[in-house]
Amino acid sequence: MKRFDPETLVRPNILALQPYSSARDEFTGDEGIFLDANENPFGERNRYPDPHQRLLKKALSERKQVPVENIFIGNGSDEAIDLIYRIFCEPQQDRVIICPPTYGMYEVSANINNIEVIRIPLNDQFELDIDKILSFQAQCIFVCSPNNPTGNTLQNVERLLREFRGIIIIDEAYIDFSSGSSFLEKLPDYPNLIVMQTFSKAWGLAGARVGVAYASTDIIALMDKTKPPYNVSALNQEEALKALSNPLEFERQLSVILEQRTLLEKELKELSLVHHVYPSDANFLLVEVTDANKIYQHLVNKKVIIRNRNSVVRNCLRITVGTPEENRTLLDELEKMERYK
């Protein structure tokens, strides 16, 4: 593929955009009397956060082996999704491809930005319909791998990378739960590729709202100049840094989740009200049951909250892997329901 040229896909107003220059852009030191940003001189959280998240990017760069200039930090992955539309898609003119069932914010954000959505469903094996995808022209395509809500790692993404001529966004929110490789290693080969990851899942920081996008220096520069200046708070940056500084705890929790996923899958398959448990590379299981609505409501009544995905995959429930105690409670309630149905 030829080197990606932003001018061929980027909205003209974004190319011409002069980004906001904050006080922390003009002076980046840590020491001094700061009278430049109209901050309250009193308090512990009175200063604006680093708008470029330098320490967090450095720590991520070391862990992921990706240069700092190829990293964007956002207020959750949802900010990265929105920015991609703002940068690459002209409202009421450009189109995006999504492949349902998939993460719902791709379509919601497209609707907010007034971008036409082309839906090309996954096939019966929950894989991409590459031939159909390539028959459409679109500015962007969003794919989630491992996919939400199906849990599987998509097997035919490589061809998409080779042949799709728009921006390809691969959402790897669940990559830490998979034994497969990340597409981060493909970034040097495909300058139209954006890989999204997050601190919300395996890192246990859903409440901190820290998302990450990895891409070419051209794309990252565009995202950096389009985002709000202080998009990630100091508190959230600190929480992400704290998590990265404790890899042993990360690995311990990940090990428990993976063991529990295996146990949960095994025991669910033994229930007669369960028709099928789909293989998962994520921290959840998609489970086909006899009556999704009835089972979901029964569990809600017992204060066990799962996700009813019957509206997107018939008679399917999505069950997040919890603690051993939480998973045992879930299984006990399902077993009781089976005994007394």
C-alpha cells in the first residue's frame, strides 16, 4: 500500500484547523510560580492536567513497544471513536461500515456526527463478509476483535487490511483476554490502520475513562490537534499510571478471570436451559438459551444482572465473567431455575 496521505481522506476544515494552544503547551516544566493559566493558586487539584499525557504515553510506549508519537490518549475509547468521525467523515456526505452484531457506539457516534451507516452483518460464524465489505465505498470501517457481543477473535481481518482503502479501526478492547496477537504489530505496514485499546476491561479502570488509540504519526497528530486540550483528567492519568506500575497484580487478576471463564463455560454447558455457549476470547460469554427474556428477568429478580442480547442475537445472553463468588451465585440461580421450571 502507498504511504497514507491525510489530505486524501481528512476533512478540509480539520486540515486547516489551528489547534487551541493552552498554557501547558507554551510552558511544560514542573517547577515555578504558575501565573499563566488563570488557575486557583490554592488546593491539591487546582492545576490543569498535562494535555499531552506525557508520563502515561511513556509508560504505555514501554509496555506496548510502540513509539510515543504513535499513541493517543482519550476520555475512554468513545472519544477516539467520535474524533475519527470528526476528522475523516464529512457529515451528510461520507459513509462508515459497521458489522453487527458489534459495539453499539460505532453507530450511535455516526448518527451524532450525521454520517451514513452501512451495516454489513457478520456471517453465521460471526466472521466478516469481506467480499461484501469491499463492494462498498466508505471512508471508515469499524471492526471489534475480539468482538462484542460474540466474544470471538475475527479471523479474516488481514485481507481487510490489504484491500480496504479507507480508514480501518480495529477495536481491541478485549485483546488482553485473548491468546491471539494484537494488530499493533501491523501499524508500520498499514498507515490507514487505527488500533483502539482501553483501560476499562483487563486493567479494571472502567470508572476512570481512559482509552487509547495507536496509529501512524500523521493520524495521531490529527487526533491530538482536534481533541479538547485537557481531555483526560490528572486523576485518571494517575490511576492508569498506577495500574501500569503493578503488572503482577494485572497478571493475577487476568489469570483469575481466564480460569473463571473456562469454569463458567463448562458449567453453563451442563444446564438444559442452555443451548450453546459460544467460544470466547473476551471476559464474557455469549450464551444461547431456551428463553432469553424469561431467564434474564428471573436473574434480575434475584439481583444477578447480566445483559439480554436477544434483540441482536436471538435468545442470547451475554454474561460477564465475575469473581468466583459472583459466578457461583449466577450458576446456583440458573440451577434453581432449571430444577423448578
